[in-house]
Amino acid sequence: MKNFFAFLIGLLLLQFMNTHSQEVTKVKGGFKMCTTYFQMYFDGETDTKNKSSVYYFDDNGYLTHQINEKEKNDLITEEKETYKHDDAGNIYEITYSNRQNETWVVTSKKVNTFNESGKLAIITTYDTNGSVTSKRDFSATLKEDSIFVAKNTVVKTNSKGIKTKVYRNGESTRTTIYDIDGNKTEETYQSKKGAKLTKDIYKYDTFGNLSEKKSYSGNELLNTVYYIYSKDTLPMPKVLK
């Protein structure tokens, strides 16, 4: 039963990876493309490393668009997300499209509004006719939420420059560890009673770009995502060897 629930969680994570998964929004090193491969583990077996998403970047390293591949009933469909950045590098607009034959057809658009401090304040979603389908406004509680988080967060840095940040909200605990370059290397969620719920472990290349992410449910490894960077935009294989 434990493995069955872990498998269900893995399926949800796979769906999340294939839908609006902005894991990489900026790269270093002059790379133009990043292809992600998703590998699952279930009941002692290891799945193949299947292509999940492809990210494309401009000359400044900012994410311009992303193509997600989804497989259902042996059919592969593609979804595209196109991004616009403001002068601070924040993504303020995302356009969603589906591929129909050789044409990308827009399905919706999301607009992010930031306050004067650069915090995300409002998320507005539009349909293809430009009508608002949803609006989430955080602006009224941003200050209050920031104060609450600050009061319930403890940050410690050891002699080697490794920083640990612990946040408790009364229901769960999130522990995040950063390396000396400020890259997140581990993030763990625990229940109120101290039981480990989930854990993610991150690795980076020599440029500081995310290269691998392992996700656990409790102590059980669910999946690994591999990030393969290239300085051209030639298609990568469907399966990573």
C-alpha cells in the first residue's frame, strides 16, 4: 500500500512537471536550450529517462518559451508557454498554446502584476477573447504575510558558508539548505509531529545551472529530473541514455 501511494504521488509529480513547470527561468554560460528528462522509480524498478520539457533562452539567459510533452494513450501532445520579462527579470506575462498539426494555437494568457518592492501581487488569467477568467489578488496581505514568515523563520550559517533556513507555520516545517553560492541544495517538509513528508535534493553544473533534482516521499525516492543544456537548439533524443 505504501508503494502504491508513492506511485500515485509520482504520477501527480509527473503531471506537474509536464504542466507549467518553470524550474529554470534563467541560465548562465551562454546556453540556448535546456532539455529535461523525467525518471520514475516504483516498487524497486527504474523507469527510462523520458523527455519532459524543453526550455529556450535569449542572449541574456532569460527563458523565452518552454515546450512540454505529454503522452496519453500512446499519443504525444505538445503544449507551449511563451514568456515576457520586465526590466528586473520578472516574468509578467505567460501565453499558453497547444500544437495543432503544425500550428500553435493560443488557449489562454496569464499576467503577473508586481508591487513596488518586486513582490508578486496579482495574477490575472484571460481566455482567447481577452476576457478575465480568474484573478488572484495578494496585494492586501503581502506585508502581513511577509511579517508572519519572517517571525517564523530561523536562518543559520555555518563556518563553511552553508545556510540553513527553517520555516514553521504551526502545521508543518520547511527546512531549506543553500550552498555557498546561494543555490538551494535540499528542501524538506515535515509534519507537525516531525514525520518527514517530502524531500527534494538539487545539484548544479559548474555555471550554477540546475542539473538534477531528486524527489522523495518520506525516505522513498520517487523520481529524478535531469537538466541537459546545449548552446544550440537542435532537438534532443526522446530518451536519455
